[in-house]
Amino acid sequence: MFFPISNAHISPIYLVVVGFLIGILGGFFGVGGSFIAGPALRLMGVHWNFAVGTDLAHIVGKSVVAARRHRALGNVDLKLGLLMAVGTIVGAECGAQLIQVLKRAGNVDFVVSIVSIVVYISISSFMIWESRKTLREGDARGTAKTISQKKKDTSAFRHVTDAIQGFKLAPMIKLPVSGVTISLWVILIVSFIGGLFSGFLGGGAGYIRMPSMVYVLGIPTHLAVGTDLFEIIISASYGTFTHAIKGNVDILIALVMHTGAAIGAQIGAISTQYFAGPKIRLAFVPLPLIGAVIVIYTLISGHKL
Amino acid sequence: MKKETARTLRAFLIELAIYSVLVVVYFFLVLHFLGEWLVQLHNRYAYAVVSILLIIGQAVLLEAVTTLLLRMIRGRSE
């Protein structure tokens, strides 16, 4: 199939299958999946700038489907999502500016690669330690059997989360859906950092935001997944708009990919019902590692995937 | 429990088959003509707005189609 906007020939079946796989990951983990979509488009000869912009457009569509499904399951905190979107957009702009500064200094690729490898490996290492410890403690107490028991989250990092929630700097925000009362500043700092990494490293940075919502804000994992997807709709729409203005979006490729992602995202979202929070977090561990492997490959071979 | 799983899997496979046919029809009828129109859209701001509307519109439509398909297939098999 010929895509005249980006001047690329790509099999629609390939795009649908890639979209389907990313949809499952997105629906289940609340991530955009740009670490797979970007390289998958590049492998088909799509130019780098089109791969980034088109991926963002596809993420918007996939997140709409997954977030609607999560909302039906009671997994979306709209108030938190809207507040986080503000911090994410500001952070993303700052991250993009940081890239410009590094470009002028002439060492952008090396710095971004090293930072992303450190961040990806740190997240995976921490999550594997925390989720395994929580699961071991859970086994000692007896594991959750019903869906509502699975949604009641536990974490071995809970004492740190409690300390952060104890930080009473006004205005305090009550989040009844998540069952949390927390300072607005903590929400904004967490979302700003997520946005900063998104602008700095590219993609939606769900691999940072979803864990930080669980560990820093104390949001139950199922709600963190659903709320992150809702928040991604807003931030990725903004990203799509700015990239489309710069001529970096082939919306036809995004629409074809999204036909597969729409089904995958629903499967992923529904599947979260059958897993307890720590198990979702443990299954999340390979995602940042895949990102790290791709960056290491890029660094060694010089081929940007 | 096994019966329920088998029924869910069967409903899902039927949904996937019908969905695939709809998607192929959609590729040829909509995206083919849409491509020509989008290429001629030279205003970048208009293109950006149309892009966002298209992807969100398709997301809402596909979610509604898949939900409807699943409801119909499940309704028939029960």
C-alpha cells in the first residue's frame, strides 16, 4: 500500500499487526509503546521525523480506545489525569528545549543515549525488586482471588509513598476515585518529570509515569494504568498537533496501524482485570529493558532505529 | 468455567473475522480517497486539526463497532 504523505510503501497487514501488539501493551501497561512503533516504522523505510510524529498520532487513537475501556472498568481518575496533563505538557516543552541546548553543544545523541539507558535499567531493576518483594509478602498473607481483591493494591515501597503523601503543602488535592489526598505540587512535579523525559527521550514516557504514579503518588496500579492512558490522550494530542504543523505526521499510516491497535488495546485493558497490581508491575519490567537494548544497539551500530 | 472460556474465545474469533472484513472494506473505500484529499491539503494547521479529528473519530467509531459486535455475538451465543 502506498502512503503518499510520507512517500512510503508499507504492507497494511504489517502495520495492523504492529498496531495490534502495541495496542495490547498499551491497554495492559498504560504505555504509548513508541519504543516499538518507532523502530517498526523505521524498519519499513519511514523517515525518522515521520516515524516520531506518526507514532504519536497512532498513540492518541489507541489511548482513546484503551482509556474508554478502562473507564468502563472504573480504572480512570479524570481529575488526576487532567492535573497531570498540565505538568506533562510543560515538562515536554522543557525537555524539547533541553534537546536544543544539547544540539548546540554538539553532543545530543551521546547524552540522550546514556541518560535513557540509565533511566530504563534503573526503572526495571527497581520494579523487579519491589514487585517480587510485594508478591513474596502477599504469598505469605494469602493471594487475592477476586477482581476487587486484585484491584486493592499493595507495595513493598508503601512506607516511602506514605511519607510523600504526608507532605502537606497547600493546596491539597482530594482524589476520591484513587482514594488519595496529596499536595498538588507533588502531582505537578511527578507529571513534569514524566513530560521532561518525554520531550528529552521521545515517546510518551509512560514507562516513567506509570511507575511514578504507583510509587510516588500511591495510586493503585489498575488506576495508574487507566489514568495514564487518559493523560496520554491529552499530551499525545498536543504532540501530534505540533508535529503535524512541522509536517512530521502521516495520518494515513497512523489510521491503518490504529485498526489493529483498537482491538489490541481492548484485549490489554480487559486483561488487567485478571492480574493483581504487583503482577502487572512485574510483567512491566521487560518494557524499559527493551528500550535500553534498542538504545545500546543504536549507540554501538550507529544505526538509529 | 471451561465452557465460559470457550464461548468467550469463540465470540472473540467471530468478532475478529467480521472486524477484519470491515477493516479491509474501510481501507479500500475510505483511506484510498482520503489519501488523495489529504495530500492536497496544503495548510499545515488545517492538516494538524484534521489529523487529530480523524484519529480520535476513528478511535471512537472502532470502539463502538467492536463493542457492538461483541454484544451481538455474545447475545446470539447465549
